[in-house]
Amino acid sequence: MSNLSASDRNGLRAGAVITVMAAFLAGIASDNFWSGFVITAIVCAVALLAAHVLSRAVISRRNR
């Protein structure tokens, strides 16, 4: 993968912060803190990764 631009790095950092915050809140709301935290963190991380891959695909298509 090519080097990330400044906006990509900022977006990934913001996404990671949002992932941790969502996982923390889901852990508090669930019966078992750790299971709620881990499940939500995994779901958010997969969504963040998919959004990053799709945005890279759209940008590379646009630059053709």
C-alpha cells in the first residue's frame, strides 16, 4: 500500500478514537463489559477498514 496522506492519517486516527469510544459505551451497556467491548471494537474496526479500502478504490478510480 502506498504512503498515507495527512488526511488519511487524520481520518484513521479519528476512526480509531470513535471505535474505542463506541466499544467502551457498548461495554458499559452490555451485561458483560469485556464481551460487549470486544464485539463492538471488532465490528467497528472491520467497518473502518472497509471504509478505508473503499475510499482508496474510489480515489484511484477517479484519478484514472
